[in-house]
Amino acid sequence: MKQDIFQAIADPTRRAILALIAIQALTPNVMAEKFDMSRQAVSKHIKVLHECELIKPEHSGREIYYHFNAKKMLEFDNWLAQFRKNWETQFNQLDEVLSTMKTQKK
Amino acid sequence: MNKDLLFDFTVDKAARRIFITREFDAEHSLVWDAFTRQEILDQWSAPAPMRCKTKYMDFKVGGRRFYAMISPDGQERWVLQEYTSITPKTNFKLYNSFADEAENPELPGSEWDYNFSEQNGITKVYITVYNESLERMERLADGFRIGFTMMLTNLEELLATLSKKQ
């Protein structure tokens, strides 16, 4: 099942992982060390983050480095901007409606 | 329209919540009516060029509003809302979900919490939206985008027709 981005970032450990790899790409082993977690636990978080495309793997020799995918985060922000814009439009419409209602009352 | 009226939109991605605050230059009871009465809701609750048509609305706890957002080319997107809590003039809550024409909801939906307060003739509305799923919200935005794209396409066609006539 494809993960949704909200679920991915709802977890504090995954947010910490994102914050860390936004600065520098890391291998799962280094992540496990930094967070004092088992390799299995790290793999589970990586899987979730990877499935919603928040991180990207890159192979370097025998190691896999995970990078932060800023583009995905941006897509999400663009979508929110659109949602905000729709509300703004609706509220401006409501201003007009209220103004008419007030005039009719008088 | 007073440009000084507050509009605030913040998102807590981690908590999957959106907070919307807006002030209106009208008395409390008028704003409450605008959010809770069918004939007024239909006048503003879809962003232009979309329009809104309520099939029925029963504003009471357990009651429902079933409405369509209609795009300029006539496409209908149905929404089913169920009122879960009402404190007259100050607060109401609803569960919002997309639906088909036969009122079958597409779950999961989202929880909406509306709060109203007045100070010096200005009424403040504070809304919290809690989403179980981002995918669902993305579809909502897509619906609007389709509406806007249709409008632009119509305009393009119109411009093409006009330039041919010249």
C-alpha cells in the first residue's frame, strides 16, 4: 500500500530522520547509530518515507545513501497553497453575501 | 469590503490539522446563519467559478447536508456532511466526506470544528480541519483545479473564435 505523506510525517522519529538527512544524505547504518535504534526499526521508517517519496535512495558502491526529496515537500506545499486560495475566494464571496444581508435588514 | 479583516491559515502537517481563522464585518447571528442555513450557504460555499447546490440540509445533531459543487461545464462533485455537535451561535462540528449521487460516502473523510465569537461588531470564525488522509484532501484540491482548467479552456476557445472573426 502506498503511504500517505501525513502518516509519514506524523511520527516523531521519522521527522527527526528527515531533519537529519535534509542536511546530509545518510546510510541506514549511520541512521541506526545516530538514533540508537536497531537496523530493523530504521528499515521500517525508511520504507515508509521512501514509499511516499520523501526520501530517495542513491547507491554508492555497496552502500545506499538516502537523500531528502525536497521536491515532494514542495508539491505538498503547493497543494496547500491552492487549498488556502479556495478558502480565500469563498470568504470573499461570503463578505459580499453578508454585506447584502445587512443592507436588506435595514 | 474591509481589507483589515483577519485571515489566517496555518497547517500542522504532523498533526494532520488545518487551522483557518477569518473575521467578518457583520454581527454574530448573521455570520452564524451564513454557515448554518442552506439558502445562504449556497450563495458562497463553493469558490467561483464553481457553484454550490444543496439538495437537502437538516441542521441538527445527526442531521445531514448533502450538496454538490458544480463546475462551469456542469460536472457535479457531491459532498455529504453530518452534524455531530451543535452549540447554538458558538460552535458546531461536522464530519465531511465526498459521496456519489446516491449519497454513498467515500471514506475516510475529515472532521470540521467551527467556532464563532464577536467583538465590537466583528465576528471571528475559527475552523479546525482534521484529516485522516492526505490523499483525500488532494482529491479535493484536484476538483477545484479541474474547475479552473475548464474555465481557462472555455476562455481559450472564446478567444480563438473572436480572433477568427477579425
